Amino acid sequence: MVINKRAGYNRKQLRKRYGKSLNTISNWCTRKSYHSVPELYDLVELLDCKVDDLYVRSKENED
């Protein structure tokens, strides 16, 4: 999920908006960890996209 490049937001701006550490924001951006559902819906609104746009479907989930 490449959230900070979608709408020109950098990691420091996202850190301030969500009150998270830069490490946490970096983990969101590199798919090492994920945000909460409320944060997800806020990101969708912020980035003007769909939930599906923020995720890459892995082969494990394709059945």
C-alpha cells in the first residue's frame, strides 16, 4: 500500500494526522502492519480513493 504517494502526503504529515510514530506510518506504507478500520476509512476520504485501491491482493488470498 503506497498511501503517501497517492495524494502528495508525506509520512510526517500522516504521522501528525494519526498521532502515530514515523515507524508505524512507514510500516503502513510498506505493508508490514495495518491501520485500524476507522483510520482506513479516513485514509480513503483523505486520498479520495476506494478501500481496494490501498491494498494489493496476494496470491494466498486468490481461491
